Amino acid sequence: MSSKAQHRRVCQFCGQFGSSKAHVIGQALHPVLGDHPSRTTLRYTAEYAGDQYQVREYQPRTDRSRPLLDIVAMAVCRDCNSGWTNEIEAASRNAIRSLVAAASVGSGHRVDLNAEEASAVATWAVLVSWTLEVSNWERGNREPVTTPEMRRDLLTSKVAPANATVAIGQRAIDNVFHSQQAVGYDEGEVEQHALVTLLILRKLVIYVATFDHQENLRPAPPADCWRPIWPNRPR
């Protein structure tokens, strides 16, 4: 058995043998997101300047990637899919529905999340971001920024990590897709990486950035229109 075939049978969160066809975006959320078969993805250039993460250019394009709602993750075993990951999504589901509905009305409408709701949405967004990354890795793409230790810690704590930033925003176009990019930068003599994911859920946009180390500068959302929801404490 090749090493690639072998690691496909290992859950990238708990480390046990086994896999499932877990939807990255759980099917319970599909009705509120509607039928969006578009294959549009968002390409952008990004850089780290001082202590600020900056997105410099957005370039929507159409490619052959699968629609976000259709993506399944063989990297998650059945026990994780039906257990703790399902709990994370269930805890965030009502808040996500409210955010999607408010964004669909327009920029004048917003939902103010309490600390518990913000934590639930941020944890779900981090889970989706990391699951997308390890799913791409299984298809032969670059090595993941997230480490087995980071993924195991998420399984254990069920809370977004301290080395993550999550923010929400709105956009004018109604669609469902995602974009993900690994960003490398130098911190002293050590090269480090950040994983940046944009989840576009109709007119709601969720920005997720995580580092490959626990102690790092946190990337700031790329525009003033973003509302940070994690960490939900003064920066």
C-alpha cells in the first residue's frame, strides 16, 4: 500500500484508522444556503506587512473546483463526523442562519453575537477551514499548515485556538464558495506560515486565519468592514 493510500485511511483529527464522506459544510445548513452550483472561486494576492496581514487584490474566476456544498472530506472518520464535529456545527447552526439571513437583507442589517455565539461560529469556521485544508492535502496538494497537534487540540477543546483570528463581513453578490491560501513569512530567524480561508455563504463572508505555531502575531482582517468575532476579548 502506498503512503498516500495509507494516510487516506487515517482520520486527520483523531489519528484513528477509518474515513467517511463527511460534508465539509454539514447538510443541515444546506437549505439556508440554497442551491448554488457555481464553480467560482476567489483568487487573491496577500502579504504580511509588519503586524498586519493584508489582502491586496481580489480576482474572481471560474475553474473546475467542486462547489463548496458538494465537498466531502475523506480525512474525517465516522466517529469524528458523527461526534464532536457534529456537535460543533450544531452549536453554531442558529447563529450562522441568523448571520446569513441578515447579510442577505443588506449592509444595514447585522446580528450582534454574544460571547458564546461568537465562540461557536468561530470554532465552526476554524473546523471548516482545517477540514478543507487536509482534504486538499489528500489530493496531492501542498503540505498543510495545520499540524496534527493543532487538530488534536481542536478535537479535545472544541474551541477555536488562541492562534486563530475569525471575522465576519458582507458582500453584494449572492453565491456560495470558498478560497484558501497559505501565506509564508519570516518571524525573526524562523519561517512561519498562516492559513487564510474565506468562506462565502451567500452574502455573508467569514474570514479565518490560523498560524502553524501557538504563539504568534495574529493577522488583522484585511479591511475596516470586517467585524472580528475571535478572539472575543480585547486585542
